[in-house]
Amino acid sequence: MPTTPQKSAHQVLSNHRYHVAIDGLEQAAFSEVSGLAIETETLDFVEGGVNDRVLRLPVRSKVGNLTLKRGVVAGQQLLQWHLNIVQGYLDVRNVTVTVYQTSGAVLTRFELLQAYPVKWSGPQFTGNGDAVAVETLELAHAGFLQFSQ
């Protein structure tokens, strides 16, 4: 008897169907998003009389910086946001990364809290190339929440 494929209970994230929204920025379309990460430090604990293993206990967790890349466009909103930080004005904003199913329905959403730029990189220009000029913005944040549909 032939078997029919079962519909998976788990949805697979597609890495090309997403949208990034930053509070206060009107035009912000990004070609690449990376750095959604949480890392937990551990403390090795050697228990007296237990010689066959070392207990590894969680200590603290930290989040990585989010990196956003996009083709350079008219307007300098991202650079201006970072220049605010450089000049001593703490301009924190929430950032939302929404991931969509192939049908267009929202699959999951990441809310990054109190984000601010810590690095801006301008495009690299070459006289013999025809690649798109890309600017990069790296954001520190206080952590993120994930909301699934």
C-alpha cells in the first residue's frame, strides 16, 4: 500500500521571506539579517567524591548583536541614527523581524527590545565592479522575544 506524505507539525523557516521594521524609520528594507543569537555561559562545578563527571551549571545569558545589510539608497536615516549615538544621545528603538510562510501568513516574529546602533559600515566602491553598494548596521539590544502564530 503506497504511503502519502504526512503534513509536518513543524513549519520550516524560509530564509528569504521576512520583513524588518524599526520604530521611527520609514524606509528600511534589508537584504540580509543575521545575529539572532543567545549564548549562555556555564560554570564548571567539581563535586567532591564524584570523579566521573563535572557538573556544568548555567550562569548568565547574553544576546548577540543584530546585523542588518541593505543596498545604499537615497536618505541617511540609518547613519543619522548611529550619529545620534556617537553624539551621546541614547536613541533606543524596538526592532521587529517578521518571518512569513510561502503562503504569506506570518510564521513567527522576533521583537528586539531597546536596540541602538553600535557600528555602521558604508559601502565599498570599486571602479571595475557592478555590484550593489551595501551599507551595514550593527545593533546592540536588551534581548528579544519570539512570538509564533
